[in-house]
Amino acid sequence: MEVKYTPQYLAKLEELFAESDYQLRYEKGQFKSGYCVLKEHKVAVVNKYYTLEGKINCLIEIIRTVSFDTRRMTEKSHKLLTALTQTKLSL
């Protein structure tokens, strides 16, 4: 799957979080990988000063490492999640 570095693609990734149990927040911080995931509280924090490309890459990496409950997701979001987790991405 090819990643598109556009604000629309970022919105699609953010929508995945909105439809899941995880809360997505953009905060300032000195995260070594650009993000922090608090799995017990189901919160993902991404550095708000990252570029669009950096935010998209962080969100994709988070999506690939945590498990989402897909029961509440729309079909469109479920397809995107499946594509992101089951295929090798060309960044």
C-alpha cells in the first residue's frame, strides 16, 4: 500500500482512532520515537511539532503495533486498517 502525505490522508488515519477505543492527542514532548502509547489508558500521544509526513508515519506505526476493536468501525475505516496492518508499506 502506498502512503499519501496529504492532510486528507492524515484525517483518515485520525478517523481510525476516533472510531476505536484509543484516544489520539497531539502534545509537545521529547519522545524518542516521536510518539508515546499508553496502552493501559488507550491513549496515543504524537509530537505536535512534527511535520505532516512525520505525523502520518507515527500514526501508521502506532496502528501497526496496537490492536483495535473493529466492531464500531465503518466499513471504509475497517478496509484502511486491514490494508495498513496486512501489507508492506512503501514509505
